[in-house]
Amino acid sequence: MKASEAREIASEINSARVKAEYDVIKQEIRKNAHKGNFSIVFSDSLLEENKTRLIEEGYDVKNFQSGMNEYSYEIKW
């Protein structure tokens, strides 16, 4: 396998991972907005691409320590 082929495979997998995480976050935002909430706490790790995208869309994204060596993200709208 050439390096370019390996890079393409890794890029496709990473893109799918970013999209899947973004879809989960947006679903949680929608669900909570319909409940009248103005924020969610996302306990999983947040990929930098999705953090940047959410900020560009106008969301306030802050991380905080939620436990020993554990971090969560509060996403506000």
C-alpha cells in the first residue's frame, strides 16, 4: 500500500467519525431545545473539528473538569 492510499483511508475514517459525532451532538441539541433548555452537557470527548464548527454556528462551547482526569463540554445556545 502506498502512503497516499493509507492517507486516503485514514482521512475517510476520520471524516466519518467527525460526521457521526456531529450528528449525535446536533440531535441532543434539537431534543433539548424542544424541551426548552438552552444548553447541553456533552460528556464524551469532542473532536476539535466539531468544536470549531459549533462555535462557527454561534454556539458557546466550554470544557470543564467533570471528574478526576475527565472532561465534559457545555454547549449553550
